[in-house]
Amino acid sequence: MKIPYVNLNLQWQNEKKTLLKLIDKSLGAENWVGGKSVEIFESKIAKFCKTKYSAALNSGTDALTLALHLLGVRKGDEVITTPNTFIATVSVIVHLGAKPVFADVLRDQSMDPQKLEKVITKKTKAIIPVYLSGRISNMFKINKIAKKHKIPVVEDAAQAIGSKYFKKPSGSIGDIGCFSAHPLKNLNAIGDSGFITTNNKLIYEKIVELRNHGMVKRDRINNFGYVSRMDNLQATVLNFRLKNLDKIIVKRRKNFENYKKYLNRNFVYFPDEEKHQYNSYHTFVVQVKKRDKLKKYLKTKNIETAIHYPIPIHLQPASKYLGYKKGDFKSAEEQSKKILTLPINQFLKKSEIKYISEKVNYFYEKNL
Ligand SMILES: *Cc1c(COP(=O)(O)O)cnc(C)c1O
């Protein structure tokens, strides 16, 4: 038995017959950049996320860039996020000339609202909570703090399409929701793709302008923009795959329930799902002792695992100029040594979850 962490090739085999026809139809009848499929995708996603607007983009990274750009983030400003996120959340802040400021995380890896409030300054232009693994942050408190200081909230929901918080879908909780449809995300394109969601018409209109070179009409440029549009081809694929998304999330949630049943929680920590949460389980991250040794052991048992992410961003060589040091964000640093991502993709069988769990339990029972 070999258990892969992801299985894109199997996904393609399952959908190839239908999808190739749809791709052929779209390429033969629509524009390739911008087209009907893109508009259809936007209205479908807005409905899915229960927001008034959605704009299709070329990546989650550019979704974050455009969001911060239109909020006026520039040189000398500060943007607050967490140090344990994917690098892109922080790169976009840097590329706009602003300073990334970090708030440490809670045990469940989400932004600690108390730490957030402590690092807000007059220069803070935006707050980016990251819904790591598909778990929505404590948005009740984060929104309250943001409102008090009049700072907009950009949700990094790249890992959290379909997750809910008090029944509200991700992307509908802050001012702007930023999503990725990278091949490794739960709703995946066949290349890079992303999108934003918002209830604010002005934000939506500015994104549409910025993603297309800043063009208002063909020949009028009010602001210099980017080229960040979603290809029609990707929209065609996403429209097809969106139909299946709810089912994929239900399957991943079932996988989580099975892990809960089989893993010995004396050895393995992972946060429970609280009543107000509905998590998409983009990843299943556990926290364990002897993480590296366990990872190696599982590999010998043909179980592929990953680490999201082994080095907190404030300790990356690229961050050196920011002047952070070891010990600045203790939770994120401690967790970076304990976290291990176990396979949870929708193609796994119950027997495979059981097998993985038994191997993990055995490793600790036998003190290997
Ligand atoms: C994937 C991801 C992004 C970036 O999305 P891309 O589509 O790959 O550009 C940003 N933030 C987080 C937390 C992610 O997981």
C-alpha cells in the first residue's frame, strides 16, 4: 500500500472524459482571455461565498496583492499577519513597499487576537488573518479590534474555500476575501488561478480595473495596474469542478472524523472542530513530539506527509532586514517543530486512514 499526499493524476483520470469536451467547446467558441466562462465563474463563486461580488484572478498571490494595493498599502505602511503562513501572504506586503508585522498564533495555528491588538500602530493599513488548513480564525474578535481601529480586514482564505464560521462562508467575513485555485487547493484549476470576494461595490470595481492593466475602458488608465486575469480555460475547468466541491469537502470531513476515531490523542494533538466551525480540511495538520523521526518512519511505511511550514517567515533568510529574531513569536516557532500534515485528500479510503493512524500510534506506543 502506497499512500500519496495528493493525487492530481487520479483526479484527471476521473474527469478527463467530460472535461476535455468542455475545454474543446470553450476554446472553440469563446475568447481565451476574458470570456463568458469567467463571468459565469464569478457569479457562481459569489453565490457560493454569499457575497455580492467576486472577481476572477490569476492566483491567490495576486488576489492578495490587488487587495492590498487598492486599500492603499504603500511604502512606509504596516500590514499585520501571522508568521506561520505560506510565504505569499508576506511577499505581497513586501512588494508593495510596506512592512510585514506579525502577530503570534494560538494553539490551533490561527491569529491570536490579543497579540494582534498589541502590534497595531498608526501605520497599520490592513490586517490579514490566515485560515490555515481551512480553519477560520477568531473573526468575531479580530473584526471587533479592526473596527475599533478602523483598519480593513483581508481574509487569506486561500486554503479555506467552503469553510464556514457561524454559518458564514469564508470570504464573506472580512472586507475582502482572497482565494487561490492552485492545483493543490480544494477547488483547483489546471494551473495558477485565484479570485476575490467582497460585498463592497467600489472594491470590486477597483479590482476589475487593476487586474486588467488599470484599464477603465480600452484607452483610459486612471491607475497603473497589473495583468492578473483568470484565463477562460481555467474558468471552464473551475465551473465544472465547482459542482463537486461540496462533496469533496464532505469527504475530507469524513476523513477527519476517521482520524479522530483512530488516532491516539495521548500522542497526537490536533484541534477539535468547535460548534460554530465548518472546516474544509484543505490539510490535516497534527502536532507531535519527535516530528522529523515520525515523518521518516511513515515514509518507510509508504505514507507521504508534508510540513506546512517548517520555517516561520520571520526567521527566513529573506526576512533578515526586518530585524526579527528567534523567540519573537514563540507559539509559531514551537509549532514549526511539531507540525506534520497527514494525507486527507478526497481519494483516500477509510482503510487507508486507519492504516496511517495505526502506524502513527505504533510509533509512539513502541517509542520508536
Ligand atoms: C496557496 C496560498 C496562497 C497563494 O496562492 P497562489 O494561488 O499559489 O498564488 C496564499 N496564502 C496561503 C495561505 C496559501 O495557502
